[in-house]
Amino acid sequence: MIWLTWRQFRTQALVAVAALAAIAVYLVYLGSGIRDDYAGVVGCLPSDCTVARHDFSEAYSSQLSIAGLLLIATPALIGLFWGAPLITRELEEKTDRLVWNQSVTRTRWLATKLVFLTLAAVAVTGVFSLLLTWNAGRYDQFVGDRFGAVNFASRNIVPLGYAAFAFVLGAVVGLVVRRTLLAMALTLAVFAVVQLIVPAVVRAHLMTPVTSTVAFDEDAMSRSDSFGLGEQGAMIIGYTRAGAWSMTSEAAVLNADGTPFTIQQGLTCQKAAPAENMACMADQNLHFSYTYQPANRYWPFQWIELAAYLGLTLLLAAISLWWIRSRIQGS
């Protein structure tokens, strides 16, 4: 069975290896440039790091985003072109009547294909993820945003879960609908919906966020996008801690007693220079609330999400084995 599976799969395998080789060459080239530029900014002074980080991001964010999106798309392509036709090809060509009446039972036939090809899908995606994670390592270290939707989904171990899930999903859909094109369309639709819902709705709740009180000072402003004074009081916008996942984009600046810092109070601190303005406000013991996922939760999030996708994969595999044994007898 393993030899037969390989014989049927070798064309897809050769295409995958060729694509990986081309991607590897590009990522190694990109990664060498990232490491060279990183050596020039790693020791930047605090006053210069904001500009250096912005320039570093501008230089490489587009290329790494495209590579990340391609990695996220790889499991979808595996589900479409490896998973969906796995069984529909046999059913449409009527070869199932020959294959499933041999000494190998249909359950063993499907189990062998699922195990062998799932491992192949995980291997291909894993190599791609390893290449991207290693070559983008310095960028991620300096620029941050490891919890970003594209960065999180295209680094380290979670892509392995996506690949296993997408492949088995395609196989199950093909087994149920029994038409290749329809199975491919449904596989893509379901996988896309899952990939949109998980980062937008589910991921943030895998662990309870932390809420802390942050002093409003020069350091807080350096970690923020902007600060504004309005009729409703003062707001700090885009504050984030290094490596953390911010749950809120803006927060009200409060006095020591918890009341809003008003525009009238802010006007009293309008001095000649911005540094003096900030020093005046810092002297008033202002603060704001910040809700976030700490940086040290990155790997727990990776493992939790990987485990969830592998659990869904095992459930789908069990459904497929039950379905082929119980629902298409006599095919």
C-alpha cells in the first residue's frame, strides 16, 4: 500500500520539492540581507531606535508579508490538490470498484493514504515554515509583532497543524460529495472561513488577557503611536509592550484618583518644548489601563493552536474511516 501510494503521489511530491527549492533560494537570499542590515541597527540608541525600526520594517515588511501569505496559502493548496482528489479521483474513474475489492480493505486503504500523505503535507509545510522562521528571525526580533495575524500563522509550529487539517479536510469533503471540483471549492471555502475566524475571534481567548496599570510617562509615549486631547479627555493611542499582543488600540489617560485627565489640565502643561510638556504631565502621576497578552505566552499560544488543529484533524480522519466503511458500501 505504501508503495502504491507513493507511485500515485510522486508527481505532486516532485512539484512540491521543486517549489520548496525555489522558495529556499529566495528566503536564504532575503535572510542574508536582513541579517546584514540587523547588524547595523542592533546597538542603536533609544533615541534612534524608533527611526531605525521604522526603516528596517519598511525595507523588509512587504517581502516577508508575501512569503508569510504564501505559507498560509500552502495548506489550502494541499487541501485542494492533494486532499480533495484523493478519493473523488477513484470514484469518478470507477477504479474504486477494483481497488476496494482486493485483499486490502477500504478502511486500510484510506488509513494508509491519510497517514502517508498527511505526513508529507506536514513535512512540506514544516520545511517552508522552518526556512521562513529562521530567515525572518532577526526581523521578528527587532521589529516585533510576533502575534500579528500573518506572522503568527506563518512561523514555527502552527503551520504544521494547518497543513494536516487542510489535507484531511479535503479528503473528507471529497469522500462525502464525490465530485472533485465541488470538493475543491468546498474545501477552500471551509478552510478560508476557519483561517479567518480563528485569528479574528478565537485566538485572543485561548488564554485570559492581562490588564495592568501603566504610568503615563516618556517611556509610554515612546511605545505609542500618538496622544490626543479632546472634549472627552486625553487618549493614548497604539500603546504596546515589546513582544506583547495588545487587546486595545486606545486608552483614556487618568489622574491619580481615577478621574479623566481633561483638556484644561493639558493646557496648563503647554510649555515651550515638547520635552517640557511631557515632563509636566509626568509629574502629575497620570496612568492608563492596558489589556494585552504577554510576550511569554507566544509559545503556549502556538502549542494550543497546533493541538486544536491536530485534534480537528483526528476527528475528521475518524469520520472519513467511518464514512468509507459504512456509507459507500457496494460502490
